[in-house]
Amino acid sequence: MSRRIALHRAKSLSETPTPRSFGIAIVAGGRATRLPGKLTASAGSTPMIVRVLDNVRGAASEIVVATSAELASTMRALVDVPVVVDSERDRGPLGGMLAAFATMRSPVIFTVAGDAPFVDAAFARRFVAHWTDGDEALVPVHAGVGGEQQSEPLAAFYDRDAFVRVAPEILRAGRGAVRRVVEALRTRYVEVDDDPLRFTNVNTPDDYAALLEQLRARGEFA
């Protein structure tokens, strides 16, 4: 992360923020080549994508799921919010975010990855307290592996119009990383001191095995 971007230390995440309306986009459009079928794999007592939806349900009245392909009918019955299929296949999270944002009305949107089983409504409500007028992106930063600071652009807030203005050109240029869009926006990185498992995501079989162990340690059944 660029040292030119100032970090803003978050207030205690136990503090109650001033309420702010926002939408939520669940980004589930990756190819999952390292762990096929991960979004339907069990994450506790429910499929991964359903767990993520249930986690954030209630934080916003507008929730959209972006996928790279139509969900199977059995899964679609469990995902009871609008589902948008990426118009351009295999363009990663950025393509999914653009597809979702284009259909949404909320001017500020919180994104969460479809394989992030511990990001929840409570975190979103607390973190949005740090949004200020003029922000185009609000991204959490935390201590990652080895103590180095790690940013989480897929657990972040975005100004919808600003994102939709900047992202298409980056996507067309083949530089389709969400981080490149974040760098092009007026972004504030806010340091958070939170549950160290908060930003866990599942990309590989080893990640999935570790998730099952975490769930068992929390008393959940996988």
C-alpha cells in the first residue's frame, strides 16, 4: 500500500456510529479454479454464499449478489435477493462489482466477497461511521501475516457513481484489479483493530480446511 495515503485510526469498533444508509454487493463471480464449488461448500450449517448473505442481511435494505454464471435452482431458492450475472465472463471481482453497482440505487455500497464467512452486518454498520463527505472509497486496513498492514478492498465502502465512472476503463485496459480502482479514487484507508479472523477468505483447499477448524472452534458445525 502506498505510504502517501494517510491511515486513519478507527474508533473502537464497539462504539455506536451515526446511522447511514448504504447498499451491499456480494461479489461471487470468481472462477474458483483452486477450489471449485467453494460458494456452495458447507460453511457451518449452510452453503458459503448463503452464510455470507445471512451475515450481512439486515444491514441494508438493498442487497445484490453478483455471480459469473446463473445459480443452480436449488441454490437460487436459498439466495432470496436479486442476482446479477456478470456480462463479461472471467473478469474477476471488478467485473462483478460493476455488474452489481450498475443495477443498484444506493449511492454508497459496501462490498463483501462471497467467500468471506466472517464479514457481517455489525462490522459494516460500525465501519460506515468513518465515511465522510468527499470520500469515494473507504477501505479497512489491519495487521496481516507478519504484522504488515493489509488492506481489504472487498470489505469496503464505495461511492457508486465514482466507482462506475472509473472502473470500466481499468477493466477494458486489462488491468482488472479492484486495487487499481481504489488507487484511482479518493480513498481513505482506516486502520481497524478487530477480530483477527474477520477478513478470512477461502481460496484453496487448505483455506477451506482451516475454515472448518475455525468453525469447530467457535462451536459451529461444518
